[in-house]
Amino acid sequence: MVPLGTAAERPRHAAGRQRGAVVPGTRPDDSAALRHEVTESWARSLDSVDPGRDSAPVTDGGPVHQRWTSSPLYRPVSGLAGELHSIAEDAGFVTAVTDESGTILWTCGGPTMRRKAERVNFAPGGRWDEQAMGTNALSLALRTGRPSSVFSAEHLVSALHGWVCYCAPVHGPDGRVLGVLDLSTTWDRSHPLAMSTVRTLVSTIEARLATDQVRPGRLPQPPSQLRLTCLGAEQAVHAVPDRRQLSLRPRQLEILTLLTLEPGGFCPDRLRAALYGDRPVTASTFKAEISHLRRALGGGIAPAATP
């Protein structure tokens, strides 16, 4: 825990003091000044959001998994999934990707942080637009089209005062905002490099979007499909478009088989347990196997969110 009076603690108390001037039911104190974009968002949000709500509402826009796999962000984010998961797990963050409406489509992170995030429905299907969840980094980034961070009591909803969020919008090649990438953690783990990390990751995603864009005069390539043989001559073959056989080790074929038998996907912990059982295999060995398989497939697999 960060001691009172430190750099991380001071803005937390400042936000709490200023909050009373805008949010009903809290004590006003005009001795602190917050960013206008935060106080303006508070004022807009109060028409639709109860600051006392305990979690984000669930989207009514259809199955989230289908929306994610059809999202233009699915392919570039999947290609970075290993890096995103490592950053989140190693630094104690939860990573989230939304669509243009602010609905979370994909998350990753360590088990402890995911459980904390799920309590406020910071999980696939959660709505984090301003009208649904008030002032937060995701809603501000979507509204302004610029990177945004929201710290502790800057959030309108009191249940989020233990959090800090760093977020940046992802733009398509045509300049349209496709969604946001967010790194969130508890306020006492705030870090000055978190926002630069988000910006770098978003730049990589946008570069991949530009690379994947179909050039004028070219027909789009059909999606790659694998044909997996598990008995006899074990092999994985690209059924579409070129019937090319992949050079995979037995362990990688085993991972593909498990994923095929579980259409909803595995979170990393479940997949590791299904793959190794009680054998004492290190996390780094498991990550290496996944990384090798991801490279062989051209980024075709990504961690599933915990249900």
C-alpha cells in the first residue's frame, strides 16, 4: 500500500474533495482542481448513471464471442495476445479491448486481477460507455478520440475508486475509432510508464490494421482453415487456401486438439491444467509452447477470457 501523502495518494484525495462539488450526496470542497474533461463527464453522466452502482451493465447487443471474432480488432489483437497477457500478468494489470460502443470484447490478466475486475463486470460483455458506466478512461477515450487515464475517485462510480485505468483509442486505416485498448489496475499500483505502454501497443495494433487492409484491385484472401488428424499420421494441414502441412511438434498438435474439442476456448490456467495435468511444468515452458504454436499459425490463437 502507498503511504498517505505520496505522489499516488495526493491525487486520490484531491479527486475525492472536488467530487463533492458535482456529485450529489458527497461533501463539497473546492480546494482541489480536477481536469475539466472529468468534471464535465461527471455532469453528463449523472443523467443516466447512479454513482452507487456496483458494476457495469451487461450488453444487449448479442453474443460477445461472435462480436469479437468478427471485429476488425480480432486479428491484430490476437497476434499480440501473448505479449498483452505477459504485460498484464507480470505487472498486475487487466488488459481489455472494446468495440466502438464501449462494450468489452476481450480481456486478459492474472487470476487475482481478473477476479477483482469481474466484481465490477470489467469483463467481456460489460458496457463501459459514459451513458452506462459514467466517467472512466474507456468512455473518455471513446468520446475524445485521445488517450485518457482516470485515477481513483475521478471515476463517477464509487465502486471504481480503488482503480486506475490507462486507455487509448484504436483507429482504423480510415481514421475511424474501432474501439479502445485499456490497462487497468488498483490505484496503489499506478505507474508512470503505463500510458506509454498503452500508446505503444495501440500503435502496433494500428500498424497491423494498415498492413491487413485489402489493397485496391486485390481480392481478399479466404480465411485460413486447419484440418487436424489426431489418429495415425498426426498432422495439421491448411485446408484453405493452399493445403500446406504445418510442421508442428507433438505437444503443439496436442494443444490444437484440446482447442478443437473446446470451441469456447480455454483461459491460460485451464489450458495448462488440461495439457500437463499434475506434472510439474513451469509457466515459462507453457508460455513457450503457446508462443511457438502462435508463430506457426501466424497469430491464430489467443487466450480466452475467464467465463
